[in-house]
Amino acid sequence: MKTTVTRETSKTNKVFRLIDCSAFAALMILLVIIVISSGMANIQTDSIDYYAIVQRLTQNSGNPIVRNLHFAEQRSPGYPVLSLIPYYLISSLVEPFVQTEKIVTPSNRPDSPRQAPTERMLLPSQPILFRDIFFKDFYIETQDSWFEWKIIASMLFTSYAFLFIGLIFAVKSLALENKSFLGASLVPLVAITSGVFMHNIVNTPAYATLNVSKLRETITPK
């Protein structure tokens, strides 16, 4: 009798684990779809610093996208340095086979009305969807520079790599005490249902905020 109950319990646990793993995979796929459809390359005041650091590290001969960055020296160099990996992969494996389009928006033309300084802090003047940045460089008249797709793409690939690798390792951390634990699907579920996490994932991925340390603290039982 006891053996029968044990077998039934084991079968039930396997069913729940299968449901849990399936939900985890489905939620991860949903996150990928959200990133592809809604993720933005929106360079604002904070992430401008990271863009400028990557631009300097690549030893680009062009003019910097911004000058006199007051807080660049206080930024951790880890994120820009890691962004060099996808940058050089893109430069060697993708760029030689595509033609980069040079975009000069109407607001950047010489005969267009000047914008207020606060409005010019958005580079380019409007956020661009992640999927729309590829193979396009945007001219920044105020700096006589180019907002390069290679640099922003490398930053976004790095950020999203941090996100998805972090989610997987959060699950592995939760499984250290019990390999057959239930709740793997809670990791991406917490991210998707959190306004703060979704803001970072969709609106500000170029800023180095896509880590899941707080997420792991949120779902780890005390």
C-alpha cells in the first residue's frame, strides 16, 4: 500500500514538474517575443554614458556622440567591455555583407527649426525599436556625429544576454537545495508581471539594469 502511494506521488510530482518546465519555456518564449516586438534602443541621459564608453573603447575615428560626460568615469566598465564581444562579432561577421544606410532626419537638417536642449538629449530624437536599428546610422547634427547601429546593437545584445542567462541561473540557484523543486516558472513570471522589470526590459535595455539579483531575492524563500 505504501509503495503504491509513493508511486502515485512520484507520478504526480513528475506531472507538476512537466507543467512547471513547460510554463517556464512558454514564458521565456513570451519574453523573447516582447523583446523583439517592443524592445527599444532609447539612448537617454544615463545610457548615453555607456554608449560613449563603448564608442571610445572601439577606437572609432568618428566624432563622439556626446562630449563632456560628467558621470562616465563613475560607470562600471564591465558592461561596456563585455559589449565589445558582440561589437567585434558584428563588425567581422555581419557588417562586411550588409550596406549601412545613413539616416538624416528632418529635425537634423540645417534648414529645420532648432530644438530645445532638453529635447536634443534624446539621441536620436525619438526612441527606435530594437528591430529597426539594424544597418542604419543616424546623424546627430549637434555633435556632427553618427548614432551607429553596431554600437547600440552590441549593447542591446549584451543586456539581453545578461537577462536570459540570469533567468536561467536564477532557476539553477533555486534548485541547489532541491533539484526536483517546483517553481521554475516563477522566475520569468515575476519578471513579466513586474512593472519595473518590464520597464527595464522594454524601455531602457541599453542601460545596465538587466540583472536578476533582486528577482532571485524576491522569489527565494526565507
